[in-house]
Amino acid sequence: VQTCALPIYYSLSNNKKKDAYQRRFSQSVEGRNFATLMMLPDAALGLKFLSELGIPLRILSSTATPDLWAEIAGQKLEWLRFYKIDIAPIFVPGKVHKKLYAGEGKVLIDDTYSIIESWNKYGGIGIHHSSWIKTISELKLL
């Protein structure tokens, strides 16, 4: 079993209006927020559990759009280095591209349900993340 995409940092916005979201998102990128987001309180628990599994791990993360790939990927790499997380990342230019990494025996942990649905449709095993206690329980069943 392989594990991809670790939900270990806060989302930037829950704003429902697209124009306001785009404006806020652009400000977040310009403010280098992907490099400075706080780690979720229970992320250390998840990282510890995953590291003890002895299986290859990857982080599968979206940069939202192709034109922001380099900037956001760079900020996310900086974030990983700051928190001393040495799991190799794969950055895709939008969440819809995550499904392209799905396949038999590949597990995706993600907090966006539509991504989990798509991952499962493409042959992977998706775990909808809401807390590491819940996610770890689901992983143990695998």
C-alpha cells in the first residue's frame, strides 16, 4: 500500500464567492502564505503513524493552477523544510490532476470529498480526512 497527500496544514479560505476567493487567494500567494501556514494540531500524530508503517510515502499537493505552479510549489517546499518533513512531494497544477496518480494499492488521504470520489473512480483507495484519529483507524483496516 502506498500513501499520498497528507492533510497536515490549514486551508486558506472557505469563501464561497469566486471573485472574493480569487482575490484572497492571490493575496495569499503574494504574501507567501503557503510557506508560513500553521501545521494542524494533530498532524504530528498522523506523520508519526505513517512513518512507522515502513511503506513508501509521497505528498500529493495541488498548486491550484498551472500558472502558479512554480511559486506555490516553492512555498510548499519551504513549508516542508521548515517543519522538517522529508516526504517527497508531487505538485500538480490543480486538484483535478490528483486522480492521475491513482491506481491499485495506492491510498490517498485528502480532506476534499470530490477528490476522494475521483481517486476511487480511478482505481485507488481514498480516505476522506477529517481528523488523524479517524484516518488512522481507517488505515488500520487496510
